[in-house]
Amino acid sequence: MGEQPIFSTRAHIFQIDPTTKKNWLPTSKHAVTVSYFFDSTRNVYRIISLDGSKAVINSTITPNMTFTKTSQKFGQWADSRANTVYGLGFSSESHLSKFAEKFAEFKEAARLAKEKSQEKMELTGAPSQESTSCPLQSQLTAEGVNGTEDNRVAAETPQPAEARGEPSHNALPFSHSSSSIGKHLEAELAALKGNNAKLTAALLESTANVKQWKQQLAAYQEEAERLHKRVTELECVSGQTTAVRSEKTEFNRTVEELEAALKAKEDELECLKAEVQSANQFQSQRDSLTQKLQDVERRNEALELQLGELEQRVEANRREREVFRQSLGSLLQLLDGKIFELTELRDALAKLLECS
């Protein structure tokens, strides 16, 4: 059947610093899926996590491993084969408890599987006393070394400060939201600039057409005046004749058509003026959006300053906790010395009492 996932959860993954053995190094930028796998062919349990195509955890569960809860949302275990310590930061205490329960369950299953495999080897083979004693001794030696290494690495592992991870989780949404707002405003600003350019080109074209129409209208007015003068001259010369009246009627019709065309051009000019006013409104909206974008950038800078201050505070708190831990260790050593001295004094008093 191969290797199959049997339990999955999401967590932030850390590894111990191989040089200092004290600091945690994040191996993933965000929470990733962490899964328990069971390999039925080899009868082993593994913890595997992938960040994209990169395997950030590939740890085989052995009976001598121990998963330790160092805080309400953080746990760790040592892998002597990988020569490292893994740490997992969960979003809630319930997720951590569930992962720890599964770890203990699969650890016990790994122990039982190991015992069954040893029993099968003992039943199928009939080795001599010399050949069986050597693997047993090497197995005990290996388990003792692994257990000592796990305990030593686990003892040297510092407990991660939850406050250290919280500012970065809180600061990311601020910077992400401000950058998304800025991108949205930039897109709207680019669209308004495009519309403004189109309206400006249309306005220039309309202005050129209006000038041409005014020139034609002036020519039509001159022609109408000339025709009126011609009609007056004809009326004066030939009187109220039928020919002159028909020509006058035609000229009047032409003037009326020109006046109608002039009125249509004036209406079109009013529409162009309305479009110019709309373009001015778009310009004011663009200026407003530009101001909002500048405000968002200033707010983003302020948030970045606050983030820097929070990181400095977290670092200061971490140093204070480290000093307090060292002071507490010194106090415990002093207290152990005093307790030992008191124990010796009690034993001496007891001996004096027995002698008396």
C-alpha cells in the first residue's frame, strides 16, 4: 500500500540553530501542513511537512523520542538521526494537544512494531548465543546514545517566546492591507488618467469642430445678409413682383435652415461644455485619490515605525527574560548549596544526638 497520511494539521515550523543550540530559526514563512505518515512496507511512522517542493520536516518516529510542550501553543522534539530539534507553533492550544496525543500514540505504535519485528526475527532465525548477544548489546548502546543525545539536545533547547511571534503576525495584515489599498487606489488613478486623456482629446477635437462651425456660421450669416440686401435691392428695383417674392421665399427658407443648423450646433456646444465640466470633476476626483494615496503611504510609514518599535520591545523583553533566567539559575544553584549545607548540618546534629 506504500506510505499514507493518517493525520494532518497546520503549524509554523522552526529548527534549532545548529551553531548556538539556543535560538530558533524559522523554516517556513507561514503556517504549513504537518502530517503523520505510516509506511506499511517498513512498518514505521514519520512526520513530514512540505513548503512548496521543499521538505522542511522528514522525521522518523522512534520509541526513544519525546514530544515536549514548552508553552500553550508551542511544542518540540529532538531527532538524533537528523541531528536537530524541531519546533512547532500552533494557532491554538487544542491543536497542540491533538498533535501531542498523536505523537504519543504513534510512538507507542512504533515501539510495539519494533518489538513485533524483533520477535519475528527471533522466531524465524536460530542464531548462536554469541551472534545474538552482539546485536542486543549494539542495540542497547545505540538506544542509550540516542536517548542521551535527545535528552541533551532537548535540555539545551530554549523555550520560544510567544510574544516574539505575535508582533510579526499582527504587523503583516497591516502592511498587507495598506499595500492592497495602495494598489487599488493606483489602479483607479490610472483608469481616471486614461479617461481624462480620452476626454481631453475629445474636447480638443470638439473645440476644433466648434471653431470650424463658427466659421461656417459666420459665412452663412454673411451670405444671408448679402441675400437680404439682394432681396431689398430687387424689391426696390422691380417692386413687388411675383419673381422677387418667390426668390425671397426661397431665401427665407434657406435662412431658416441655416438658423436651425446654428441652433443644432449650439446644442452640441452645450453638450461639449457639459463634458468639459465632467472632465473637471474627474480631475478633482483624481486629485482626491492622489491625496488618499499619499495618506495611505504616510500611514504605512507610521505602521512600519510602530512595527520597528514593537520588534525592539520584543527584543528587549527577550533579553530581560534571558537575564532573569540566568539569575534564577544562579539562585537555584545557591539554594541547592544551602540545602546541601543544611542537610549536612542536620546529619551532624543527628549524629551528636545519637552519641549523646
